[in-house]
Amino acid sequence: MSGPTAVVHRDSSALAKATAARIATVLVDAQSARGSASIVLTGGGIGVAVLAELARAPVRDAVDWRRLDVWWGDERFLPDGDSERNETQARSALLDHVAADPERVHAMPPSDGPDGADPEYAAERYAAALARAARPEDHGPVPTFDVCLLGIGPDSHVASLFPEQPALYEDERSVVAVRGAPKPPPTRISLTFPAIRAAREVWVLASGEGKADAVRLALSGAGPTQVPAAGARGRSRTLFLLDRDAAARLPEEFAAPGQM
């Protein structure tokens, strides 16, 4: 796994615009090299803002959206179309505005889907979809995502991996149901660390002073059981993409590089 690099932007608007441009570059490069690309989306305010900026940016047309696989890092286990679902927000911000192949947009199952109200079975189904998409060269039960986007909470959670929760200890399953999450809604579905770490690049997005302590802890050598964001690492590159407020308490070794 790669060690993290912090990149700091002047404000949340600049962060969203720059990250949108980064996404387009990575996807275009992957499609040029391998014919297709894959991305793991995140929710949250800055995650949705990034997708909205990508939808508006002229560079979006450089991406061949028909040759893109879209996955999610986690999902609130709510009915299909619920405004709080990450999928609903991503469709409104970006996916409804591009020519994505519906067969390659892999939403996590909703609570009113064919799985009913069984998040464990829903997690198994999503894990099975990932396994079907994995190729022999991926050397594992999930595809090698080109980029995995993650938000970070004030408690340092990423995806729906919360401090001290059982999901943090999972080293075999790629997707798990999360019950009793400290942030509502309490029932969720999440990728695990083994799936997140299959990505070539992991980007942790943070905006606002309320995330500054979590960012500091994640970059200070803390263990992922207490600070889940510390366990979010990509195979080739790990970026913490921050605005100045979220970067206000960076450890000294991260404070200078990457300022924008």
C-alpha cells in the first residue's frame, strides 16, 4: 500500500473543482490504457459537490461514460430513491447527466429491493457482483478500481466503517452489513478495508474545520481500529484532498507539500 500525500486547496469550491478534474484525468488515462475504467463513489457534502462539478465541467466529455464501471463505497440501507441514499444523490449530481451504461452502474441494494429488509443478504449480493466483475489479473474477489473516493467523518470514519465497530476487523469479506452505526441511519452496507485497498488510488476528501482533527489523526500513525481513515490506502497512491480548514491541524510532515 502507498503512503498518503496531502493536497490542500484554498476552499471547498476549489477542492471540488480540482477533484473533478483529477477524476476525469484518471478515468481518461485508464480508458486509454485498458479500454475501460472503474470508480468507487462516496456520499457526503463534498463528495456530491465533486460529482456536480464534474457534471458541469467541459472535461466531462473527455470521459467515455459507456466504458465506466461505477461502484459505491457504502450506502444507507433505505428504500430505492430515498433522498438520503448515496446512489440517489450521485444520480442527481452526475449520473443522470452523462451517457453511463445502466448495466455498469452498480448500486448497492435498497431496503425495499428483492432482498427485502435483510442487509446481510444485500451485502452478500453486492460482494457477488464485485466478484463477477473481478478479472484474473485482479488477484482477488473485487476489481482493481482505478480510484476509490472516500469521505471522512469528524469521528474519522470512512465509508460506513466506524471506530471500534466489528466491520473494521473483517479481512475476508469484501462487503458487510453494518448495524447500529453511530450516525443515522443505523443500518448500512459498506465495503471493507480489503475491498478499499484493492483500488489503485484511494482519495480521502475532507472539507471544513470540523474534519481537521480527524484528518490529523488519520495522518499521525494512528491504528485503523480507532481511526478508520488511517486504514484507507491505495495500491499505487493515497491522497488526502483537503481544503484549508480541513488541513488546519495537519501533522508537520504533511503541512508544506501539495498546497494549492
